[in-house]
Amino acid sequence: MLDHVFLPVADLVKSIRFYEQALAPVGITWRIDYDGKDGPPGHPDLKGFGKDGRLIFWLRQGRVAGDAFHIGFIASSRAEVDAAYKAAMDAGAEDNGAPGIRAYYDPRYYAANVYDPDGHSIEFVYKNWQHPSA
């Protein structure tokens, strides 16, 4: 199980706006602005997003490498996947797979995929057998 992820982004302000809108349908919100000087030497400033009292997703200003990340966010229903996909597209995402069944993984795997402003692959996924009430 992962506890958290730091995602480097080229334009922090633009990415905060994008993720605030894109993650709202799955209940993940911007929660904290962490000043790196409060951490060990060289710690980056972070913008933390979370849900249910947990901070799980952090943005940091940084160099975006040629190989972008892939991150999947849990949705609690197919409707939530649909809403997150729409919110991400409305926020300026690039389509990488409209909402639907991903039968090549499992006939119950329902997901939608987009690229964020930096080209990171973002997935909203509902797996009723793994997280029926996310």
C-alpha cells in the first residue's frame, strides 16, 4: 500500500487549479501548503491533496522528465469515474481513454484516463470487487 506520492510539475499554480477541479468528484481536495524549509535540508515545498484525513497526493515544482507518471485514483462508483473524467477534461486535460470497461484487465474494471497539463497519465478507476465503497 502506498502512503503518498510526490508529483513534479512545471507550473505549480496551473497544476493546483487542474487537480482541484479534476479530483473534486472523487472527494480529494487541496488540504495543505507545506513549506520545505520546515523539513530536512533540500526538502521541496509541497502542495498536499487528501481525503478522509489522509494526505496522499503532493505536487512539487520540478523538472518534468520525458517519462511521465501514471497515477490511478479510486472512485466509489462508475458515476464518480464519469464525473472525474468530465471535470478533468473541463479543466484542460487531454483525453487518454473515455470512461468505460477495461475488459483487457477485468470485465468489471471501469475507468477513464486523461493526461494532466504536464503529460502525466491520470486514471480514475472503479473496481467493485476491490473497493466497493471507496
